[in-house]
Amino acid sequence: MSSGGGGGRLARVKVGKYELGRTLGEGTFAKVKFARNSETGENVAIKIIDKERILKHKMIEQIKREISTMKLIKHPNVIQMHEVMASKTRIYIVMEFVTGGELYDKIATQGRFKEDEARKYFQQLINAVDYCHSRGVFHRDLKPENLLLDTSGVLKVSDFGLSALPEQVRGNGMLYTTCGTPNYVAPEVISNKGYDGAKADLWSCGVILYVLMAGYLPFEESNLMSLYKKIIEADFTCPLWFSTSAKKLIKRILDPNPSTRITVPEIIENAWFKKGYQPPTFDPSEETNLDDVNAIFDDSVEPGNLVVERREERPVMMNAFELISTSQGLNLGTLFEKQMGLVKRQTRFTSKCPASEIIAKIEEAVVPLGFDLKKKNYKLKLRGSKPGRKGHLLIATEIFEIAPSMYMVEVRKAGGDTLEFHMFYKSLSTCLKDIVWQSEEKIDGS
């Protein structure tokens, strides 16, 4: 078998009872890895946070807030946290793993949803948001990228990194931190005069509903000030294919005046919303029992059976569970079809070339594109030399062995602008056509 490396197989890292697998996503301060509980066989996702980086950037309170928030929430439409562990240098948040991908990717792949399907997802989103608000928790960054789907198509809200707890609310009942993603943020948040977290979340839900039904954003401008002006004035129009009742509901949600904006109880009673509605059934008393959040910053705490990762001498072998979890498939040709203004933020392709040849070809291709490159075995980290619309474009690439003499290459955006990533990959894929393997039949697990 061509391996491009030779030598022994990599022993997987084990944190407590969890065996770590491939990286699902990463950012400046943390990465999320696929893992399996070696005792039960359950698949989980583990968010690994670098203590040194969050201390350096004074983000301890934000991490504590994220964990405290997740401890409060037990709902079928919210990602469940199982436990938290810590070492001297890392924090490990063990979470429910869902294989259906992001709602964002589903929109980017298939375009807009039919009204009944959009309503189904919106109902689940409102269920989750209503429950979180009842616990005094406001998300503040609701968008399709933070909405995941399980294998049954059940929506799960994730990423509470920007969430607000009751103790952050000032005496006047208002929040004052401006956060969130510009296209989904409420006008009162932009004005920076204080806002009601529940009403701001609801605005974001309205934008999401619009995107589900239209396939594109209601507020979209390349210039940030022009975008803010449109949001503040609620300057949008609904497509002709929206039903009259859906248009009326969206206009009541996207009301720029928070005092007259529709409330969650009113939405639940709305005739359009109620069609086929099934309230969630669960036992909210079954909350996650975790130790004090402050304990994770105690340097003396160590998770049991922590195996130190040894030097990789060949690509990691991806097992069947992980391969199935790459739910967007392996087909190169269809992964970057831009639809309705939305583009994908990661892609994969397969190759029968030796791993050493694949990594050399990628290095050869990216240097002329103006990227700084860091290599560790069969992983590459790329950083754009010039800052773009959302800072430097950061890209992570990793090669996995999926069968004898067969490799999967994953390329994903780790930071920066999604559209810039799309342009980068178009250039990269042109350079890599001679190493990409495509079978006679389409390989696609999406």
C-alpha cells in the first residue's frame, strides 16, 4: 500500500474514556473533534479549548459563560453537553454529536426550502429559543451555521459562545454588548443603546425563516454601513412565492421597533406557525450535573487516561463511523456550486496518489496564491498574506486514509470570509485536477 510515509500506525489520542478522531472544525481559540466513548461506543463531539490563548485574550469569562449556559439547557432542539474535563493546557467540552450537518450547508446545496419544510425547521427553532429564554438564556448569534441537523432531520441549536445569562442584564433589563453576525443582527443591537435579548434573538429567527424560504438573505450589502442602514429601516421585500400569511408573519418579526415586534407566545398562536405544529416532549428536570465551572481553570485537574499524541508518520486512518459522519460526501464536482448567494465553507475530494505526492501538490499550488504555510505531517495550515473582508483567510487541510491506496483530502475554512474561501478553492481545484480521483459513479453522501 502506498502510504507516503512508512513506519507505524498512529496511536489515537485518548482523553478520559474518549478516543479522539478527525477535526470537525476549528477557530482561533478552539477546535472541535469527532470522538467515540470507548466504554459505550457512543459518538460525541469534543470542543478542545487552548487555555493559554483564552488567558492571553482575556476570554475566561466568555468560556465560563458558554459552559454555564450549556449546563442550564436540556432540550431536544439544543445540542446537549455531556461533561467537561480539563488538563493544565486544555479544556475539553464533550457534546452531543449530530451527523446531519449544518442547516447552512443544506441551503447552500439545495437552495430554498418549500414552505412546509421551512415551517418545520422554524417551529423547532422557536421551540428551542422559547425554552432558552425561559431559563434566562439569550443566544445572540442565531444563524443557519449554528443550527445543526441530526440523522432524522431534527434541528439542534449550537454554539452558545456569545450567549448571555441573567447576571449580564443590567438593572434596566437591557443588554449592552454588540455581538452577533451582521446580516442576522437586530437593529436595536446595532444602535448600541441597550436591547432586550429575547427580542433580538427573535429578529434573528425572522431572518433565518426568510433565508429558509427565499434561499438568500433579506439584508445583504457589501458595504457594512449600507447593510446597517437597511437593517435599521427594515428595508426588505418578500419574494412572490411566499404565501400571504408567511409574509405577514415575517414582517411582524422583522419589525425594527422591538416594542411592537411580535413575541414568541404570539408566534406560537399564529395560524401559519401552528400548521402541523407538535410541541416538544422532554423532561426538563434531567439537567446535566457538572462540577463548578471554576474548577476547569484549576491547573491541578487532569482528565484520566490522557494519552499523549505521538508523531504521525502516515495519514490517520478514518474509520467507518467517521467516514459516514462526513455527511456532505466526497464528490468534488458538486461541492462548490454557488446557489442563491450562499457558498460552502469546506469540501473534500478523494485521490489514489500517494499521500506524500498529494501534500506536495497542495504545497506547490498554494504558495503562488500568496499563502503562508505551516505543515505538520499530513496536515497543512494556510494563512492569507493579506487581510480580507473578515481578516486573514485561514484554511486547514488534512489527509485521511480511507482504504488501501485511497485517501480523502479535507479542505475547510478556519477563519476569514466564506466567499474568499470559495475563490481560493476554485484556484486550488484547478491545480489539483491531476491528483483527484473520480469514480464512474458519483460519490456523494449528502
